[in-house]
Amino acid sequence: MRKIYFNYVASFRGLSKEIWLLALVTFINRAGAMVIPFLSLYLVNALGFTLPQVGWIMTCFGLGSLLGTWIGGKFTDSIGFYKVIISSLFLGGIGFFILQYISTFYGFCIGIFSLILVADAYRPAIFVATETYSKPENTTRSLTLIHLAINLGFSLGPVIGGIIIASISYKALFWIDGITCIIASILLLLLLKPKEISIIDRQLKKVKEGISPYKNKTFLLFVFIMIATGLTFVQYFSVIPLYYERVHGLTEDIIGWILFLNGSLIVIFEMPLISWIERLQISKTMALFWGTVFLASSFAILNLSTWGGILIIGMILLTIGEMISSPFSNAIALEMAPKGRKGNYMGVFSMSYSIAHIVGHNTGMNLVSAFSFKTTWYITSLFLLIIICLILWLNYILKRNEQNKHFL
């Protein structure tokens, strides 16, 4: 046990204090986003919207995220990640305050679109900031720490949010979400030394290398792979809970604990796992390959048995896949992004998750409606098998490009 403990602690060593600060701010921001997990309940129970109306509001949520990440990437390259992160957090906090006073359907569509547009501009900027404050050999572990902070926030946020709803009200969530966003922005403003950041930003803006992400065919193949895996991943937060309830007869509290397992495993095991994989010295693309294999297995296994324990095994397989895929896919995107265009590239990369949310939930629901849960899991597994082949193709292209660089 002593050796395990020291190995666990060692996996966090070597990261800069700025990375720890960015992780803390990200945790505060994500833990504070307690409105989001309860948004559909709030819309139905508090505002009386119909399910189709909730569906359109969630579409506006996805569209706001899509445009926000694109704009965030553009502004990261033009004005610097520091200003984008501060502005996104502060204005997002104000947005949460305002949203609680909107009660009409069209007003809420506009409100949630605008709020998420501002809030998700944060995403490409935080990737660029993470790379800036990391040594090259620590970039993947730094991204892992940020991913860990996100998951820790998402794990604790719903628990705290549920207590607040039960003891106070839905409205209190909006105030707390807004306050935590503003606190996070103030922390960065006070502790991240803006003058030093402005020098870094100016240096990054002077140098523009490579081509636009929209002309980079290899990068677009990578983004397509990310969209495709995202389409399947989001099923675990929309269709899968429905499967737990209708096929296995689980109640909401049990479903909540199974979903909580995902975040808690990531917090405990992700950093040591990534450190171990890096010591194996396999390529980032092959790490993405194995992560997607675990993701595909998490769906395929659901059809093997009606035993309830298979759901736990499926969630564990999904979590292992996520722990491997997420940090390494972020690192791949950063590596492929040339100097001076990193914000733009990371904006396009982040948009892949937004597209997955816009398309994935509806696709999964329609497949279940047209066929069945069992057929949907077979289709999903087969689809991921095709994506696994595409990842191997991407790995071949990246290896060939690297060899050509050395040759030149």
C-alpha cells in the first residue's frame, strides 16, 4: 500500500503551480455548474415546459456550445487565452444570474444559447493555457489534471445541487453557479499575473505557422473521429439511464450512483493510469485506439447478459476508455496545432463535442424507438469498430508525416 501511495503521489509531480491553479479554477467552475444536470427537471417542473420544448432548448444549448467554442478559439489567437478565460468566467456568471428571470420558451432558448456561447468560449482557451504552462514532457499529464478537475466538479456538482434544490430551491442554483464563476474569474485575475501572461500572448500572436484547421485534412480526419466517438459517448448520459430504468428496472437513486462511479473512478485512477501509459512509451494515437476499444466494449458487453452487474462492468469499461482517450486526444490536437493557430485549432477540436451533443442524443433515442435497446448497442459497437479502423489509419498518416519531416 505504501508503494502504491508513493507512486500515486509521484504521478502528480513536476506540474507547474499555474497548472494547479488552472485545475482549481476549472474545478470551481465545473462544480458550480449545478444548473446544467438539473436543467431539464427545472424546465419541466418549475417552468412547465413540454418535453418537445425541452428538446428544442437543449438543441439551443448545443448550438451555443458549438458557436462558443469556435469564437473562443478565434479570440484565443487574437487577444490571448488569459482575456478569453477571464471574460468567459465573469460574463458566464452574470449570465446565470439573468437566466433565472427568464420564463418564456423563446426567451429561454435565446438565454441558454447566449449563456453557453459565452461559457464554452472557455474550453479552447484553457487547452492553450495548459500547454503554455506545461513542459513538453508534462503536457499530457497537465491535460489529465484538468480533465480530473472537470470530472471531480461534475461528480460533486449534482450531489450538492440536489441538496440545494431539496433544501432551498431551483433559483438558488442559478445564484450559486453565477457566484462560483465570478469567484473563479477573480482568482485567475489575482493569481495568474496578467502582465506575464500578456507577454506570452503577444509572443504567440506574432508567430503564425502552418495552415488553417479547415484545410488540414489530417486534422479534419481526427476531428471526425472525435465527433464519431462523442456521438456514442453521450449515450451514457441520455439513452443509457433510460435503458437502466426500462430494461433493468433501476430507480433514479441507483442510476445516480452508477453515474457517480464514472467520476469517482476518474478522480482516483486517471492520473496514475496516464503516467503508466506514458512510461510504456506508446504513441498518443495508439492510446486513443485502446481507449476507443474500451468504449466499444462497454456497449457490446450490455447484450451479453441480463445480470445487473453487467451494468457496473459496462460503466467501468466506459470509464477506462474515457480516462485513456480524453487526455491523449487533447494532447494530439495540441500537437497538430501549429504556433499562432492553436486557439483556432482547439476551437474546432472542442466543437466536435458540441456536435456530438447536438446529434448524439437524438440519434440514440431514434434508434431505440425504431429498433430496440439491444439492436442499438449492436449498431453502436459496430460503428465504433469502424472508428477504431479509422484511428489506425490516422496513426499511419501521422507516422508517415513524422518520417517525412525527419527525411527532410
